[in-house]
Amino acid sequence: MIKHALPTTTKHPNIAEHVTTTTINLTTSPTAVRAIHVPSIFDQAAGSSSGHSGVTHFAEFAALEAATKAIDAKAAQLAQLGNPPGNPLSDTQAVGVGYVKHFERYDIYYSDATGAHQVQGDIRLKYNFLFGPLGVLGLPTTDENIAPDSVGRFNHFVGGSIYWHPDTGPMMVRGKIRDLWESQGWERGPLGYPVQDQYRTRTVSPRTDPVFLWSLFQNGAIVQTPDGVAQALSATISPDSLRRLVRQKFDVEIHKSPDNIGLQPNVDPTVVSSWGAGFLASRQRLATFTLHGFHDNGLAPDTNFQLTVTLLFGLTWEDSFIEPPSKTLIVGLQGPVTVSAQGLGHDAIANGVAHAVVDAFQQPFEVAGDLPAGTNPDFIGMFVTQDGGLQILVNPLPEIAGNFRQLIVQRKIDAL
């Protein structure tokens, strides 16, 4: 079974007279959010025997009262700041080493060690999905804060952080990877926001096998291995080279048409979108290319056309219980395909080019194959750069091996 990171393309049923479009919808499976309910001490006491001492019950009651008081004070404080909690959905409940009270708009957690802090919105959804205070993050140590760019949001927790941006969605980062990201300036640093939850390679014996972790960000990755933690190295396809590769691929397919159609050598500068928000991982940046072509009308003037396509780059690999030995870089159509033609027979030319493109690229096609992955990974991931290039991320550790991996991958993509 092949696991694809891109949707397939469906043929648009109608091609417009001058402008032809086809739309490919990127579908994602809905993610179930696991909400954890831990009974309060009142629930526990209702089913307990008389073996509990009065002192124990009094201590539990006093702790619950202190937590309730702190949580209600936090709710009142947030309401005064313009962020009211809405109606309470629960009483104060014991959870892990602390307490929680659920409200319509957010949850407030409390412990003596962390104080009272609120978690809301998409960050709350991700926190609950990661088992909340019983998961790797533990209790929150801050309220949801506005990032310095005045757009993003974040919560810090005992065991890590969740960062949210409308272009990325809520993503978790923790441990030594978070420490290195923090030292570079958090989301204001060169890597930007995280675009995927911290990932651990799948192995046969995860309890005893060496741990390999990485986090992907808007502009790179950080890798943690038994050799340390470092920013990923990258092999690069420049914006000019990527435009050339795209033109070559489309020119080959268009020339398969029985008509005398070809592409001009020039390609307009690539238009790059932002990342797309997701829950477990963000959608890659989209790259839009405008190519120029012609139909040879013999003695009559050529009919010129402009072909605009939006492409989504991604990865595919053989499905496996452990890390696949290799991955393949692929690209597919995403969104509308537009053809505008001017001159003799422009209607037929526009329709013909649009049909040819849709038919040729209904399925994603390979850009580079056999990128080594595995449980001790060489290849980490990829992303479209803001200027319209492509970066292939490789494991940087240990240093000598990392430099060799970078050289091998760079040579592979230079040969495309």
C-alpha cells in the first residue's frame, strides 16, 4: 500500500471558453479529540469506604477549596481583561497532580507548583488530544499568550509548549529541540513557527532503540539524536531551477498533443502562498507557476496562451510499521488550472491545453525518488521556500556524516 501526502486530481467537467479551471480539494480525515475526565475527590469519596481518615478527607477538601478559589480568581481576572470564561461546564476536579475547571470558552488548571492558568481555542484542542495534564506536556505554566508578532498564540507547559498561528495551526514542541529553538529567538528566529508536532522515528523496539526526534518549522527543522541536537542541513533547488524543472515537465506533456503546441522558455516569477493550518501538521506552502506557450498556425500568426497552475509538493513512501527505508518527493496539482489564449482559434486552444494538463497530471508525479529515510534517518523532510525554491532537509548529526548526507542529496537533485 502506498501512503500519499498529496490528493489526486479530478478532471473538471467543464472547460470555460477562454479560461479553464479545475479544482482539486485537499481532504483530511477528521481528527478525534480525546477529552479526559478524572473524577473529583467528591466522586471518589462517594464510593469510598469508611477506612479513609477524617484528617485525609479534610486535607483533600482544603486542597480542593484552595484550587477552586484560585481558579475562580483567575476566571474573574481574565473576564476583567476582556476574556470572560462563559458558563462553567464542571466543578473543580482533581486531575493528575493538579486541578481543572471547565468553562465554555476555556479550561483553567491549577496546582500549587504552577498556579492557575487558562488553555483555550485550538491550543486547548491539541492539549486535550495529547492527553492534557496526564500527557507529556503536564500542567500549563502560562496562560495563552499573544506572540510578539501580535498574530500567533502560545501556552507553555511543564513539559513543553504549543504554538498556534492561523497559517500553521497548533503544534507541539518540547525538550532539547525546544531549548535550541528558544535560543534562536522562538518564532521570531530564522525557523519561524513549528509546522508539525515533534516526531519520533518508529522502530521495532522503541523502549530500547536509540531515540531520533525532529520538529519541522516554517523555514527548517531541528533534529535530536544520540549525538546531540542541531538544526537540519539542507540541499537546495533554487527558484530558477525549480521553474525550469516545472517548465520541462509541462512542455513534455503538452508536446504529446497532436496539435502544434509548445511552451516558451520564460516562466513568470513563482507566487508562493503561506503555510496552511492543520492539526497534526500544516499544509505545505503552495507554488503557483505561470508558463507561456503558443500554437503554430503555419503561415498565420501564432495563437499565444498563458497557463497558470498551482502545485503542492510533498512526500510519499511505502506504508510500514517502522520508518520506511526511503521516501519520494512528489508534486501534484492543487486548486485551479487556468488557460487564457489570444488569437486564431483561441477557444479550441484554451480548451485543448486545459484538457491536456488535467489529463496528464491527474496523479501526482515524481520529482526525486529513493531519498534515504530509515530509523537512523538521512532524510528529514522538505519545504517550499518563501522565494519559490525547494529545500530538502537532512540529518546533521554527527557532523561529518551530516555533511556527507547533504552532499549526496545535493548531487541527486542537481542531476534532475
